[in-house]
Amino acid sequence: MDDIGEAIGRGFFRAIGYILAEIFFGTICYWVGWPVCKILTFGKYPSSKQVVYLDDYSGQRDGFWCSAIGLLVIIVLCVFVFQHFNV
């Protein structure tokens, strides 16, 4: 009986990890970071060939830096909002 509960728990945490990694980092952070990368590099990165669409993000690593910049922007905005509104 312990093995069944352990397998269910492991599957649940894998699903949560997938949601965080693929959906949040792969889509939301990418689309937040994409315009920031374009502005910071004066339109050179990412090029139009490197744009990663939602369905093929998992197969490419070109969008990692855009996603990382997007995550950084989201964290900075959250810190700013929390400090500004004293939350």
C-alpha cells in the first residue's frame, strides 16, 4: 500500500514540476523576456529565425535566455510591487 501512495505522490510532484518548467518558464517567462531582449540588444536577439512558438519550445534551447530574462523581470516587478504597496 505504501508503494501506491509513493507512486501517486511522485506523479503529482512531477506534474507540478512540469507545470512550473514548461508552462510557466517556457511560455510566460519567454513572452515577457522576448521584448526585453529585443530592446536591450537593439533588435538583434532573438532573430526572427529564433522565435520559439508555444508548441515547439520544449525541443529548442534558443529561447532559454529570453525565458531567463523574463523570469528576472517578473521577479523584479513582484519585488517592486510588494515594496511599493507594503504588502
